[in-house]
Amino acid sequence: MKTPWWFLHKTPLAILLLPLAWVYYLLGRVVYMFRKFGAYKSRRKIICVGNVLAGGVGKTPIVRAIANYLNAPVVMRGYKKNLKTGNVGDEAAMLARDGLHVHVGDRKSNIVLLNKQSDNSPVVMDDGFQNPSIVKDLVILVFDQSIGYGNGFLIPAGPMREPRRSVRRANAIMVIRNSCAARKFKLPPDIPVFYANAQTISPYPESEKLFAFAGIGYPRKFFASLNNVVATRAFPDHYQYTDADLKKLIDAANRRGARLITTEKDWVRIPKWAREQIKYARMDVNIDSAFFQWLKDNVQKWQQ
């Protein structure tokens, strides 16, 4: 689904949805406490990279950076995976393209299998902050500076999966800076906060006309990161593109004399024939060196 427009603003509609938000929260707490019973403690240390918002905040590049730094495997649910088609999910495909060992499916089952290996390196868990069935050794929450807490309301009134106080369960917070207008939001003063600069790298020269499309949580962030965009098209998050969709996009771009461009997450979801005509802009993050020192210190403590 597309990210609801009211998620970033305290609109009358968002306020009307507050009773449903509290029902969502109470049901979620019941499920959380039930799943917490008998939580699995892994032999290999678990580093969870999660968020408290529904929708994309740029977590995948952070997972990629941490896994590469530690030479660690990644476990993830694999959103929109499909056993019949062999689709492992867009985030998993992105990470695997970088040479990382990605294990998709039930996180607990995959961690059990990884514990049978002789390797003692940590395991990076993509998402799962709201999943108490696995004991985490380190939790890193990711925020986008331009989104913050959104309107601060719980789903469906806002983007929050949990109330703001849940942030205190984190060991560290990663805030992604970007060129969009900064949104001020308060973070707990007693939790280390690190920063990363996001950079969208286009394969085209700045003078090239671009027709940008994306099926991510907040497509406007992607559109705003590009130069000379003459048209845009937003699709629901994790959208599975059909041949008809792509042919329409190609025709629309040709009419405008523009090049089609999308995100890396979207690009791995389109068929091979379309990849010849569509390029993606890669989002890289430059993480403060202080974060990697903090991470290294924690890993060394485990090895003592």
C-alpha cells in the first residue's frame, strides 16, 4: 500500500483514527507479551537494525554497511518473497547483490541454523525490533531526519508501530541526514546517537531529463534527491511491477524525451527485459566513524 498522506501531519482524519490506533496498540502489546515468553537466546550475538515507523526510512543501506564492516550474515523476513517465483524480496536481493550472505524467511529458524556453524561472528538482523521472540544483544534504531516520528501517532492514525518511549529499548540510534527539510524530533539523551549522510548517485548526467518512479514507503524523498526530474510516478510500497506497468512507463518517458530511473529496491523487482531500458540510482550512506568505533568496542567486549 502507499504510505497514507496523513502519516506526516496531524490532520483531522489522523485524529479521528486515534481510537483505532489505541486498539492496534493494545492488541500489539498482547501479541508482544505472548511472543516474549520463551524468547530464543542465540549463541552468536544478534545485532538488530530496526525502526519504530512503518514504511521506509533508509534502513537497508545501514544494514548493508554494518554487515560489510563485520563480515556478518544477515537474517531477514524477506518482504513480498514468493517461493513459487523464487522472489526473495527486494531488500534481500539488494543485499545479496553486494555479496552478503542473506538468509530469508523465519528469522529464528535461520539463526538456529547459523548457530550450528563454527563461525562466531555476529548475525545482523534486519528489522525485528518489534519481535521479542529473539533476544537481541545490540539494537540500533534508524530514523530519517526529514521524517522523524511523522505525526507521532500510532498506526493507522500515523506511522508509529509503537509509542515513542519504545525508543529507550535501543542501544544506539542512527539518524540519516538528507537534503530535505529537517524535521525536529526529540531522542532520549542517555542513548548514543550517530549520524549518516545519504547520497543518491544517479547513473545519468545532471542535464539528462529524468522520469522517476518508485514503489517505496516515502517516494517523494527519492524524487527530491534527483536533478532535472520532469515527471514522477509513485507506486505502493514493495509494488510488484507488471509488463503492462513498465511498458506504460517507457512510453510516458519517451513522450517526454526523458530517461526512466528508479530506486535499487524497485530495480531488483522488475523483469530482466526492462532492466535494459531502466537504470537505478543507488543510495549510499556515509556513516560517522564514531559509530564504527562504538560497534567495534561492543564486538570486542563479546570476544573477551
